[in-house]
Amino acid sequence: MKWILASRSPRRIEILNRIGINPIIFPVEIKEERLKGEKPREYVMRLSKQKVEKAAEKFSSGIIIGADTIVVLDGKFLGKPQNDEEARKILSLLSGKKHFVYTGLTLLKIEDKTLVSDYEKSTVFFIELTEEMIDWYIKSKEPMDKAGAYGIQGKAGIFVEKIEGCYFNIVGFPLNLFYRLSKKLNINLFR
């Protein structure tokens, strides 16, 4: 089975590799802009579908995987920081609060154009972060390519008091949702 990942996320690649899938990496660029009144789940599902559809223009067979992850705090979308100052602002906002992580996941079976899509939502509780903690984390450069300016699987794991929901969703690829969507396409991941 030929898998195509419409992403360059090292975390998504690693998670897929762990379960024995070595996808073709085919990142696509789309406009990641929220539509007026769009809810978080609608946003991530729309973007994951757009990634799959754009990648489908270049392939004639296989299964394309599209995913998009955002962090939401008090209704505000927190994307990837553009610089250290933005990372500091985002981490300060998350300090001592709970926030939500949404990932939209879409699979497209190219041969018969069957598309399945859904989302996962997890809750993350952060401890109070001191300036020293934030400085330490920013110096690591970890926040720079991650929604919400942190990666739970890295150094920022120390900031997480608890989670509710799927851990892999917070990393950026909800593995059980991937399994359920694969089943809808009649794909057996255990062969």
C-alpha cells in the first residue's frame, strides 16, 4: 500500500514510522486562514481536506493523509510562533491554564476518490510557568515549529500537569483516529 503524507511534520512522520508506515512525504502549501465564525473543529477539518485535495493533484494511486493541528485557549487560535517574542507571549498565555488541542485528519483513497475525515480534541492543563522556565524553553528552540509554541513530547512535557484525551493528538497525529478512518476505507493496518 502506498501512503502519501501531505505534511513535512517530523512528529507525524515519526508516529507513522512507529506503526510500520513509511509514507511518501509530499508537503503542500495552503492558505491557513480562519473563516469568519469558523469553529476549531471545522477549521482543522477544512485544512486537512484542502491538504489532501492539493496533494491528490500529483498522484494517481495510493492513500493521502492530511492533518492540521491547532491549540485553542479561551476561543483564541494559537498557531506557530514566528519568533521568540511570540513564543514567550503564547507560553505566558498558556501558563496555569487549560487549553484544547484539535487535529483534523483526512484520508483520501485516490483510486476511487473515497474521502474520510474527522477530528480529535484533547485538553491540556499547564502548570504556572515562571519567566525562568519560559526562557529555558525558548532557548531550546523547540517552540518554533509547533502550534501553541510547545511540544508535549519534548522539553515542554514538564509543563503539563495532566491531559484529557488522546496524547498523540497533542503531538499532532491522533493515532486511534487514524486507525478508525483507515477502517472506514477498508484498510487493514495489521497486515
